[in-house]
Amino acid sequence: LAKTTQPISMDSYEGQEVNITCSHNNIATNDYITWYQQFPSQGPRFIIQGYKTKVTNEVASLFIPADRKSSTLSLPRVSLSDTAVYYCLLNFGNEKLTFGTGTRLTIIP
Amino acid sequence: EAGVTQFPSHSVIEKGQTVTLRCDPISGHDNLYWYRRVMGKEIKFLLHFVKESKQDESGMPNNRFLAERTGGTYSTLKVQPAELEDSGVYFCASSPRWGSLAGITDTQYFGPGTRLTVL
């Protein structure tokens, strides 16, 4: 049973803000929400992680509502190099990661 | 700081042969994980080492797969004998600490993967 649900694909133009929403209705109290990015022929790369409210780092923001049943990854002013697959995962401690199908984001010039 | 490295990057073998994949985690990381993606499917967990001990091997598909982490540093994943359905990309990841501290969830850092093709 998938722990998270996210759109299969999204397209966006360069320079726009991209928001990818993930649903996780059965999130556990201890779960953190983590987003990974994966380019072709590379391993997944950590982008951002949060537990509640808003988290921001140098590459993205993560918005988590109070009920934590969903989250939104926000990528500001995307460029062609942001074309990748983005995974939303739930994890706690050192547990294994459970990957879904991810969202294939394509940036259009 | 060097990242997670994997060797080889590609391996092509024939059905029935043996292949050994190697992973060098980030220095000092207690946790080492193996994952794989087969034929365009989702990335799936194989097993988790804490130092030299197997913490969770629930994802290992069958007894043709043997993972070791002697000394708690690098790890090897041997497939013997290889079958066609073993083709895919094998990823290794590592994270720093063992033991779940309150409010701490460690990031897993992935290597570039080894692409295994079984003919």
C-alpha cells in the first residue's frame, strides 16, 4: 500500500515557480516528510525535509498544513536543470525509505 | 567530504554467472542501505546494515543475494547465480547515526548506482 500519492508528471516553463503536492493521509505521528530529486543515471538526492509548518533551504520550500495529510514542495524560478523526478517520502529515524513512482517534472524553455 | 561511491558503474554478465557489487559509504556513517530499481519499476529497499550487522533484510528477494559489510565500512552485494530478472540499477545509501534520537531523522545519501544487465 503506497504511503504517498503525487502527480505522475508536471510541465512548467523556465522562471516559474513549481509546486508539487503530495498526499499522505495515513502519516504516522513520528513520520517526517522528505523530498528527493533524481536525475537520469544518478541516485536520488536529498532536497528538503520537514515535520510541520514551513521549511525553507537554499533550493526549495516545503509547506505542511496542520493536519500533515499533505505537503507541497515549492521550487522557485525553475530552470532547465530542474528537470528530474521528484519523490515524496515518509520516514522516521533510520528506517528504510519507501519510494513511490515520483513526479516527473519537465521544464520547458 | 566524499560521497557514497559504488563500483562498478555498469556490469554486463550472462545468466548463471556471479557478480559482486561494492558500496563505499560516507566515512563514519553507521547505516548502509541497498536499494534497487528493476525494469522501470519503483526503487525498492533490499537491506539495511548498522555497522557490520544486518538490521533489516526484509527486502532481499531470495537466497541468491548475499550482502556483507565486514568491519562496518564498505559493503558488497553478491548475486549468485544471476538471473535475467536481476537486471536493474542497484543503489547504495548511507546515513550517519544509529539510534533514533527524539526529533532526529537522518538523511540518506545515495550513490550513483550500479547498472546490472543480465543476458
